[in-house]
Amino acid sequence: MYLDERGYTVLKTIVNNPAITGKEVEASLQLSRKQLSYAIEKINDYLQDNGMPKIERLRTGKFIIPVAVIEQYQTEEITGDGTTYIYTDKERGLLIFLMLLCVREELSIYHFTSKLEISKNTFLTDLKKLEQRLEEYHLEVLYSRQEGYHLVGSEYAKREMMVTSIRGILKIPRGKETIMDICQISEEMMEQVEKQISMIEERLQVRFTDERLKELPLIMCLIIIRTQKGRILRELPETFQHIAGTKEYSVMLEFAKEYGITWQTEKLFLTAQIQISNFHTLQTRDSAQEEELMRASEEVIVNFENLICVTINERETLLEALFQHIKPAFYRMKYHYHIEQSILDMVLPQYASLHAVVRKSIGPVERLLGVEVPDEELVYITALFGAWLRREGILEITPDQRKRAVVVCANGISVSNFLYFTLKELFPEIEFIACLSMRDFASYDETKFDLVFTMVRLETTKT
């Protein structure tokens, strides 16, 4: 999470004057007692997220401020455009990695401390934490007087960490602009790549999820920049060799040609980025591999029905939705891509027994894949089945008595359905009429609905 300008100002006011009282803070910043209490609550949430102790407020109005908090925030000023944002140590680590990956000059401590506006000690602490994280990718950060700080390891491992870093930074305010600045991506290049991704959607007759549509242009831009600077993938895992000949590969050949990318490894890597992408709308099936996946998906549903002793209504619709999730998940597992934003903690507490049933049902996909489906992927299928079971037997209220609502979700089909049907059960007095992506919502007829349930910030006059 991050602090807005008010939270940041309150935090700085308190740590710079530990003896200040709550009433003095309210007076100096023109806040009500309720506003200050809310700000302190948000500050403590932020501190906990960063592994820091909380600030306590005494009945006398004074504050107990842990020494660690004073040391961290009393000396460092990080400012942004319009709002102030304080990076977490994990986020700073990702930014340090992107600098190491993209900046071509010899990097000294000064480059990092001035760019991130942090102290030398903070940089060295963040670097140590980053190095621990890079161990799982078999990457190292080395320093020499001739080369400064630089990354050592395979190009494929650097690309894996690159994707992870992009996803992490996109979660923070102005994340896209921050990445473009550090990685020296021009506005012109970004616009061109975004247009080409729209053309890829048209050619493949798909629509990427809003979430994927944010990260994909940045990933593509950095691949282009890496190849243009001679940072070429020399080898790929064997599983990538099966990409050639797919429809996605044919489309990405044109993309590669546009940027003078001639290496087969790079063409395969570009194609993999499309194949692992989640989609918001249904896709066509036109390959033997996809037909096998569809048959495996059908077997999963049969197994599931037999285990719970029910027949699912609208079975064909569920089959299509399941296939739409399993296809990109299949490629993610095949190419060993990790899911960064798992919904395990959201789904498992409520659906542990259902998850166990799905685990027993998923065998046909695992046989096709040759490995066990990890919980981080399986939980999305659990969410999908959970949504369908919730859909059965919901008490309907006369439509003319109900408010009409749409749901806007930036994630893929599994999460969208889970959210949509969960809300339908929670609010039977509301008629839910559609689950939309951000792009769909922008062109949706506003006369059709009264309320919006959304996971993302939207420009709308509706409640």
C-alpha cells in the first residue's frame, strides 16, 4: 500500500517533532480529530506492510514513536508529482534492479541514491535484500571500479526478473511513468507498441485483461531495447521449442520483423508473452494442442461433478470459461512463469474443502502437462467452480424492484466470475447485469445500470 499526501504529511510532522500532541497536529494541518485518527490508522497499516512497528497514540494526546520509524522517516524526503509516495524496501529493490538492467553508464552509489532520493545506508540495505531475492534467479550484483554496479547471470534469468519487477512497480502510483523514466522508454515507442498490441488482439481475435494490457507494452518495449543493445537470449528452456508453428508465433513474426529482431530465441520469447496472457473474452480454438486442452477441461468438469454428486447447470458455458483460464495457465506452467498476484489467501479460507475436490479433479490437465498444477494456479479454478456453485438456486426478486449494477474487474475470467457471482449472492436485491473490463465499461451504455462495483479507479457519475 502507499500513503497519500495527507498521510505522508502527518507522518513527517510526527517524526520530525516527536513531542507534538494530536491537537497540535490537528491545528497545524487543519484536520479534524476523525481525519487525524484515520490518517494514523493508514500510516500504521503502511508501517506494518514495511515490517515497521506502529505509532501509538496515548490518551494524553501524545505519540509513542518507535526509534526505527524516526530513523527511517525523519531524514528521507521522497516527493512525487501531485501526491507524495514513499516506496517500500521491496519496491526500491525492484527499481534498483531495473536501473541495473537498463542504465548503460557505470553505476555508482550516487546514481541510486540521487535517483531514488534515499541515503547511502538505505541503498546498501535495499541492495542486500535484492541480492537475496536474486539468488532464486541465479543472478548476482557485482561491483568494480571499472564497471560500477552491474548484473551477472543469464539473459533469460534477467528477463524473468524483469517481468517480475514490471509487475511489482505497476502496483504503485505512477508506476508506468516510473518504469518508462528509469528504463528510458520514449513516449513514441510506447504509443507504437500499444497500437501493435491492439493489432495483435484483432489478429488473434482476443482481448487481453486490463491488468495484462498494462504490463505487456512495457515488457515488449524492454525486450526491444535489450535486443537493440545486443542483449540477446542465447538459449531458452526446451519447452519453448514447441511454440514455433502456433498462430501466436505467426502473428509475432510480424512484430519481430518491425523491430529487426531476427533471432529465433527472441521470436519464441515474444510469442510466449502472448500465450501466457489472461484474456477477458472467449477465444477461438484452432490447434490440436487447444483441442486437447478443451477435452482435458471437459474431463475435469466430469470428475468434479462425480465427486460432489451434482450436475452443473449451464455446463457448456462453464466449460468455455474453464478453458479460457486453463489455456494461459497451461503455458505459464509449461514455461515456468510464476503468478505474482495469488488469490490463495482470499479463496482458501472459505473454500478449503472445495479446493481439495478441485485438486482431485484436475488430473486430466496434469497428465497433459506432465507436472502437478501448483496451488497458486489451481486456486483460480477453485474460484471459478465456487462461482458456478454459488450461481445455483439464488432467490430472485422481481426485476422492476431492483437496482441494476455492473461489475468492473481488471483480472481474467476466473476472478471476474468469482467476483460477479459472489456479489450476486451477497446482494440478491440488486440485479447484476454484466461483468466488464475497463475498456468495455468505457463504451457501455450508462442508461442500463444504476450502480458500479469495481476493483479499479473509474471515471463515472454512477454510484
